[in-house]
Amino acid sequence: MNYELFIAKRIIAAKRYKSSISSPIIKIASIAIAIGIIIMMISIATGIGLQKKIREKIAGFNGHVQITNFDNNNSQITLKPVSKTQNFYPKFESVSDIKNIQIYATKAGIIRTSTDFEGIIFKGIAKDYNYTFFKDYLTQGKLPNYNGSVSNEVLISEEISNRLHIKLGDDFNVLFVKDNPSKAPWIRVVKVVGIYNSGFQDFDKNYVIGDIRHIQKMNKWNSNEVGGFEIILNNFDEIIPKTKEIYQKIDSTLNCENIVEKYPAIFEWIGLFDNNIYLIITIMILVAGINMITALLVLILERTQMIGILKALGSQNKSIRKIFLYNATFIILKGLFWGNLIGILLLAIQKYTGIITLNPNTYYVNKVPIYISFNYIILLNIGTLFLCLLMLLIPSIIVTKISPVKSIKFE
């Protein structure tokens, strides 16, 4: 058969085939693909977004990796100081991909007002502190400045502010118990210059950010002694190998711990999100594939006579199968187009408005966080198209089983 004539007949057949396809079948198949891609996009965007946001908040209060004295026994409160004179401070040159290294110290205290009192953790920081995290969650005031002499400026959470009725610009007393309980506690009068709300209530209800020099003075440390070092990495995904590398570079008297090891329960919980994402993607692709298989089988049965005529004219099974697969590809692409359009629109609305909220006591965030990356969107579309077409190869084999003589008589 002449090649041009064969192509012409295929085009005519395809057009006749397309015009005779029942509209409900096309709509159902396309809608199934669209709904599947929307659900998959939402599950990935919210799952990864929640993981990133929780990790970001934990790192904001602790850094990614902490270097402390072994004698502190992983306590949240600094017990033994560390010398600030280290070969890795102020710049960790022997380990790559470190964004910042900063000193800190913590001490338990009690906020005392005229009507209330509350136990807190006073976290002392210095001028080398990276304020990127608190800039994003600052709701009132400004960030404290510790570049000059000892400062009484502090940063408190919105939760502490509301619970103890402490407003921006107020002064309040913080009591620190001495090693000898029989002696009167230290009292520091501090001033609120900024209020933050991270939405991570486990930290918001406890932490007050202040000048590290107050802790050094109360603990009778010299200016060269600190509670430890916080290291912020450029890439969280490298936290495990970087922790090992850092540990090998520091003195044997120092301990090195990352936030995954420090808060295992939280990271095990958010690690389960990956399993949920994989499960949802698998179910949605199976549902979309089954819908496409059903649609293709119906279409093949509807065009049995056309298949018989094409075979009688000399068309090969492979060529006829391609006609149906081409039209199935059109249906899949149509569903992907509308699914991507609606999915990206919904994600953008949530990302910039935060219309859907969450309980921070359960999820550590007050609204559903969204992570949008065109890399995963492209991969998701390519994967869906490929797997659906792969699933359609088997039912398309039915074309090879159709007899030209019987199919032409088929009605």
C-alpha cells in the first residue's frame, strides 16, 4: 500500500473516530485524570511544605547542629560552658556548606509580673546570631541589638505576651535561681522590643531571647565561655553526613548533636508524610489508569467496524493500535492540562492567603504550608502520562484479535 495513501486513511479514520466518540466517555476519562493530578499535586505540596516548615522552625530555635560540652548530657539548659576559642569559630573552614555558626547559652528562669508568673528558658545570643528565622515571624516591634554594651532588650513570643499580659515596650522581671537555693535569686529587668509568633507552641511558650552576657555574668563565666555553638547548614538534606563530618573535626571533649537526634519523635512523625504521599500517588495513578483502560475498551468496541475496514485495506495491527493510543494520549493530556491549571490555582490561593488553617498544638503550624516546585510538577505529569500509556498497551492488544470479516458485520 502506498505510504501517503496509508497516512491519509489513518487521518480520515482518526477524524471519523474522534467525531463519533461518545462525549461522556471523554469527559469521565479526562475528569479522572484531572482529579488525580490535582490530588497528587496537593498531597506533595502540603506534605513537603509541612515537613520543610516544621524543620525550619526547629532549626530556628536550635540551629541544625549543636556543639556543646559532653557534661551537659543533652540538656536544654546549659550546665557546663565551652571555650569560645575553637579552630572552627567564628568560621568553620574545614567543613563545607555551613551557612552560619553562632554562640548561645540557656538558663532556666521565671517571669514575674504583678499578677502572674511563668517558667521560661532564657536563651542568650550574641551579635553573630542569624535573625533570618525571627524576621519571618516577627509580629510587632524590632529585633534586639547586642552589638554594644550589655543589653536588656528581649524578644518574647506572642503566646507569652498574651498569657502574662506583657506588651511591646513593657519592662518585666526575670528571676534566675542560684546554685544555692537558700540564696536570693538573681533578678534581671528586661524590656520587650519585639514579639514573634512561630506557631510552634512547644517553643513559643518557653523561649525568651536575650543577651548572652547576662547568662555569662550570672554563671560567673568569663567573656570567652559560652553554652555552645549552633551551626546552620545550607542544605538540610545533608544534616546526617554533615553531623558526622563536624564531629570528626571538633575536640574530643565536645559533643555534636543535630536536631533529628534531639527531637526524634517529631522527625519520625513528619517522615511518615512521605509514605502518605507515595500511597496517594499510587492510588490516584491506578484510578486514572483504570478509567483510561475502561474508556479505551469502550472506544475499541465502538469502532470495531472501522478496525475491520482498516485491516481489510491492509493496515497493520500496530498502526491501528497507534490510532487508539494517540486518541488516548489526547484525552490524558486534556485531563493533565485542566488538572494542572486547577491544582496550581488552588495551591497558589492557599500559599498566599493561608485560607485553610490548622491546629498548631497538633501540627506545629497555624495554616497549611504549601511548597510549589515546577520540578516535581513536571515529573508528576511525565510520570502520569507514561504510566497511563503503559497501562493502555495491554488492552490495546484487543485490536489484534479482531477479525476483519466478523468485525465488518459487527453492529
